[in-house]
Amino acid sequence: MHAEVSPPLSSYVESWAPGPVVEREPVLPVGPAAALSAVLDLPETVAGVDAPLPPLWQWLYFLSWPARSELGADGHPRDGHFLPPIPNRQRMWAGGRCEILEPLRLGMSTERISTLHTVTPKQGRTGEMLFVTERREFRQRGRACVVEEQDIVYRSGRNAAQHPVTLDESAVPLTDEPWRLPLHPDPALLFRFSALTANAHRIHYDAPYCRAEEGYPGLVVHGPLLALLMLELPRRHSPDRRVRSLAFRFHSPVFAGERLVACGTPSDDGAELRIATHRDDRHASAEVTFV
């Protein structure tokens, strides 16, 4: 008796072509930026009315709040405009790119135009994957200010990747880069960041679910939080230099309780950044270029 062969993931999206979505915020409010400043334990709000928003802080705005009945068992929305129609869908953020033509400013009317950029099937070590890239353009005063691309990888069924069984919460990563920002993430930090970004994925707040259903040893630190930590390095160490573009990738998960460090090395025109723990020296990485 032959095992049933599942159709390729590409077959589910052959006719899938969602159109663009245009959203508008009459005023880009200060509140979310003030809240993230508190979550990151900053001494004061990074931006007030008419002040430039730091790179990637646009993730605090244009949030989606589907009804509770529209969420799947994992906390993710079951359906969505840019969610591909794949059965037993598992979603992971692989990375992205961002071009900052001019910083977004708080207190101003803002428009976001989202489009499906590319859909690419790939074969990985753990099976077939589908890479979906969503492009987002943020506009103020009729001009494009920030253009962002997010690479989301989908697979059907659970990932068979191996993760540590237990976590060492005392080990400290060793780094020698000139830029360093240590962090010891705990469940409260992850919970607050989930709330601030409207992220209901249970891997960030439901430890029993993480262990029983996803095979993780504990709560998973958000990929976007790791990216924001890396971008804190140039903001703190080179405040007079404006980021013109950046690209980031997520390589392996970090778990609550582990000690991590965002570290980086500047150059004449940019910087190389990464997230390290004692287990892995590159959980996430980023390249930044300055104006």
C-alpha cells in the first residue's frame, strides 16, 4: 500500500492573486511609540509629535485585530488577505528589507499601501516551503517615506527542526564588538510586546502550548523584537547618522529566560548587526546603511 503523496504547496496558490490594500491613519499617534519606549526600558519616549519615527517602529501602526472567532488554534488568524490558502499552515517570519527615503513623523496623516510582491516555492532541509513577500509603502504628504518588504515562509504541517530540551538561563554570550546591548527577556516583556503589536501567536505567551504543540523548550522571543533591538544599536551609538536602508534575517529562535546580546560593528557607511546567545552567535542578523 502506497502512502498518499501531498500536492506541492505551489498548487494551492496557482490562482491566488490578492490585490493591493490601501489603509489610512488620520493621525499617526504618539501613544504606541511611548509604549514601546517603556517596553524597551528607555528613559523617555523616543519620538513626540512631528518627530521622526525610528526605523521599523512603523510596526506599531496599522495593526489588525480580527475577532476572536477568526483565530486558529495557534492564535494566528485563520484567514487574511495576504495569507495563502495552504492546509495546516505554519507561518514563520524569515526576514525583510526596509528603505527609508525620509522618516515617518508622528502626528501626521499616513497612508499604507500593501501589495503581494512575490510567491516563491523552495525545497528546504525539513521539506517544501513557500516564501511570500509582502511589500508595504508608507506615505505622508503625498510622498513615499518608507518602503518595506517582509518575507514570510509557510509550510504545511509542523517543522521538524530540533531545539534544546532545557534552557541555561545563567550563561552569558561572549562578544567583542564595539556596539553591545544585553537583554534578559522574560514572559512579561514578551506579553507586553505581543499586546503592543496585536500578536496573538501562542508561542509568545503560552508555555504549555509551546512545549506540547510546537516542540519548543519555552516561550519564543518575537523576531520583530530581535530586529528592533538590533536597530537600537545605531540609534544609541550613532544618533547623528540616519539609517537609509536595512536588511535583516532570522536564523534560529531565542527563548524567554535566555540571556542575549545585540551586538554590532560600524563601518564608514553602515553597520553589521547580530543577536547572540551562548548557544548561537547569530540568531538574527542585519545590515544597515547610513545616509
